[in-house]
Amino acid sequence: MKLVSTVDRDYVTFLDELVTMDETIVSLNTRESKKMSEQWVKKGQPGPIKARVYTSLNKIMVLEIFHSKGLIYSNFVQRDT
């Protein structure tokens, strides 16, 4: 039989009550492959003009708060808030 000291029990209790937070930036931009962007164009005609996508404008921040038993809270934060 293994004896557990008071310090060990307090440490385990501390870890069970620990709450932590993480923040991550998620990109909402799905890049278009060369194959996906192909189009038929009449011979001698120029191809379509593609707009440049700025990936920094299509991101949101995700905030998550965790407990030892799992996720407590999650929030999506919009740009400039």
C-alpha cells in the first residue's frame, strides 16, 4: 500500500483546480490552387485579372479557457475589438 503525503495531495488538488487560457489566430482565407483558378479564354484574349488577397485582413483570434476536465469557455474575437 502506497502512502500519499499531504504535500502530494495538495499538489494534485492544485492541478485539479488549475485554470489556464490560450489564444490563437485563425486564418479565414482558403488559398485557391492553380487548378482551381483555371478558366477557358478565347484564343488571343487576356486572362482574367485576379485580385490580390491580403491574408492579414482575414484572421480572427480565438480565446479558450481550460480546466483539467476540459474546455470551459471559447470566444471568437473580431478584428479591431
